[in-house]
Amino acid sequence: MSLTTTYDPQNIFAQIIRGDAPCYRLYEDDDVLAFLDVFPQSYGHALVIPKRSAACNILDVDTEALCKVMTVAQKLTRVIVDELKPEGVQIAQFNGAPAGQTVFHIHVHIVPRYSGESLGIHAAGKAEPAELEKLQVRLAKRIALMDR
């Protein structure tokens, strides 16, 4: 897929937004949805997506939607760092298949990095649902505390 791909409303993130596919939801408002990646590169890998923008990548997303996504990405990164205590955190956004994009709905990755652990290959292994559910509850509690 190139940088000028036409948006496919059947992509997995569009399905998640519509409620046609499940996710391990961490945060949601009228404009943005954040959830755990089911193919994590590290423990706590999360994704942040715009809900109202049919944009494949950063080149075709409107600035307002991008700003809202990044605001939530920053908030969620703070939650992940406070709760999981990684030594680092990687924020990534890929545009086009040659750059590593696999879902063509603009999204931001939040990937905690832990000393001594190598980064997993994206989409190489699916996380255990029970592990994702526990992490979802843990992070959602921390988000609720921040919102007070």
C-alpha cells in the first residue's frame, strides 16, 4: 500500500470504532480511542486512533484530529510510564507499507521499552487474552485516577 491508498472502511480499526470488532479499550472520548495492541512488541504496547477521521496516514489526516490523537497519546504514555515503570518509551507512527504500516487507518503506537529486553517483531505473536484483560484493568484504573 502506498501513501496515496484510498481509505478502506473495512479495516480492523474502523471495525473496532464501529463496535464490529473487539478491543482491549483503555480510553475513549468522542474523537479518540486507545486500546492495547493484541500483537504487542512489548508489555503495555498501546495504540491511539482518531474515531472521526477516515485517514490512512499523517498526510491525509486533518490537523485537529491529529492534535487530539497526540494529546491522548501523551496522556496515555504518562499513565503507562507511571504504572508499568519502563526505562523508556517509544512513540511511533508509520506511513505506508514500506515504512512498516500494516493497518491503513492512522494510528500512533506507544511502546514501553524495558532494559535488557529486545523489542519484539510487530505482529509476530499474539498476546494471551487473559494477560491483556489484566493489563487493561490495571491501566484503566490508573487512567481513572488521573481524570479525577
